[in-house]
Amino acid sequence: MEFSFSTRAKSSKIYVSYKNPLTGRYGTKHSTGTSDPVEAEKIAYKWLITGEFDKKDDCTQRSLLDAIKLATLTMNDAKEIIEILKSKNLVSSAVLKSDRASISFGEFLENFWDYDNSPYVKEKLRKKHGIHKRYVARCSGAVKNYWKPYFGDATLGSVNREQLNAFIDMIGALEKPASAKGKNAVIKAGTLPLKWAARNDILEKDITAGFLLYSGEEKKREILTPELLRAIFSRKWKTESAKLANILAMCTGLRAGEIQGLRKCDLGESCVYVKHSWNLADGLKTTKNTESRIAEIVFPEIMGALIDLAEANPWNEGLEGYVFWASVPNKPIESKGWLKELRDICNEVGIQDASWVTFHAWRHFFTTHMSGKIEDKLLQKATGHKTLSMLEHYADHRKPEDIKNLKIAQKEVFEQFLENINE
């Protein structure tokens, strides 16, 4: 190895620097501590022979770094270097340009929640798992409003647990969404794709493992009192179909989308067959838990009103026509009108601010007032509040006595509210 000597203007001491064989450049100058050229040369050779020059100039490490800079490396070489750095605990992860994880994190999330192109959605549909466009759209909105602005140009593979934890803390500090449920929905819009990426070997590991979501009591949904209900259903409504939809929800616990999804072919003699649900994003789709059920209608006047409304469908759609038809063909009326009329009637009977009244509260009303009247498993069958395993267990076991008990309970609970239904 070559070296050279030099002196400085304000010192008589001789300095030595060693030439890097890879770059051809000389390293840092170090004082030999002597002004004698012969002695300086001896010291320089001594440092070279003993390896002392490495310690003084860090030549081994420097040569290594220079070698990496100048070498023509393959992707396999890069992977090997990364593994060495990991083994020395100098890096936790790294992303090669050829890796699928080298894509933009924001673009990955956007594609993940693109209903028509998402590999995750295609996987769910292929396995016949329910996933609806409205849910995907909500997650896409969370990505656009929270995840992309926070992570900017970061690549998928560069996102780590520390950054993820900081993001979750940031969401927790926001005023909106205010509820734990809302905050968790935003968080899951990003953590679910990360879990999927790890499961599909796009990421080396699941960096979301072990994270705790926010907890807290959700605001209880208020329900109308029996006294108010009697007044509400004795009033004249603007449209009889809105009144009928609210009564049906109260007496059966059906969701708004399930009522919208009812077609003429779903009407039985004293029941409705709940096979579908409706929303603007998906149109006619499966029910929330993907399973059908039967909702018993104990009051003949309600069943008759449903049949009459279905028969009045002006669009000549036969058995496929919607019961709660709209002013245009092939779709049901929007449920927001049902809620508006309900709130208007609430105002008429003395509720000054009816903003707390929701259509979904009928489901809670039904469950609350039927609880204790029938067995829990029968109530779950009536409302569709079931896990898939429970559905499979109970789906083919509708005993005659169950139907009888359900109808007795429905008549006992709801008859008092419907005394003036035809007035």
C-alpha cells in the first residue's frame, strides 16, 4: 500500500496518509510525531505492518464502503448485504427496488380499496365472503383523508411499527371521528391491508401484530317510549308507505336496507322472506351476514298493506318488483324519506329536537321489547343477529312451536301500538 508524507505551515511534524487501492485516493493525514523524514518513514511502515493505519484511518471499513460504491452489484448481492446488516442489528427492514413492497404505500392502499381492481376484494368474492361496495368506499375515504396525507411518499416496505404507532396516536387525538368505533374504522382501513400484505408475502412480517385499538363505551342508541309510539302511529303521515316501513321495522327488527330489498316474490302468507338488502353503492345485495331468514308478520293488516303496496308497483316488474317501489323502475324508494317523516311526526307529538331519532333504533326497540319473551336463539333468528356458525346451526330448524311462540310474543308486545293503524 502506498503512502505519502506532508507537512503543515505551522508545524515541523511530518504527516502520513495512506492510498486507498480501490479509489486511488489518499485518506486522512495523521501526524507521525517526528520531524525526521527517516523516522517518519519507519513509523509509516510500522503502522502499515501492524495494522495500526487501519485504526488511525479506519481503512478497512472505508475500503469496504468504497468497494460497495464502486462494485457492480446484483439483486442477490443486495439481499445478502441487507441480511448482514440485519444480523448486526443495524437495520430492521429494507426494501429492494425489485420487491413488491417497493411500491408507494398510498397507492397500495388506494388499490387495495378499489372495489373493481382490488386483489383483496377479488379474493373475498372468490371465497364467497360478503364484502359490499359501501364498506369498501368508506375504507377508501379513510385512506384518502387520513392515511395518504400522513405517510406521504413512503413506500409500503418502509413503513414500520414506530410510524404506525404514531399514526394511531394521531388518530386518537383527533376530535373527529369522536367515537372509538369511528377511530378504529379509520385505523383498520390501513392495518387490514398491511396484514394482508404480510399474509401474501409482500411484506416480511406483520407490523400490525399486537397493536391495541381504542376502546370506550359507545353512545347508546335511544328508543322511543311506548306512550310516544301510540301517538306517532295514530297520526296521519304524509305517505302511507313511510308509515308502513316504520311499522314493519318496529314489529320485525328488519334493517332499512332489508326493507328496501323486499320484492313481491318475498311476500308469504304471514311472513316476509329476507333474502337481500339494498344500498345505493351496491344495489340489491345479500343480507349483512350473507344468509336469508324469515320475518314473521303476526298482524294481518300489515301483511295486507305490504301486498297492496307491491301490487301497486307501476313498473310491470312482476314478482321481481320492489314492494317499496320508487318513482323510477328497477329500484326501491330511498329510506332517508322514512326517517324524515318519522322525525316530522315526532315533532308533531311534542319532541322539539328529534335529531336523536334514527330508523335503525327500531331494531333496538324490537330486540329490547322482545327480549325475555322468547328464547335468545329464537330472537337471534328473528333479527339476523348471528355469527355464521350460529346460522349454520339453526338455519334448518324452524320448529312450528318456535313460530307460534314468536307470533304470540309479537302480538303481545306490538298490538298496543297498532290499535289506530288504519285511522
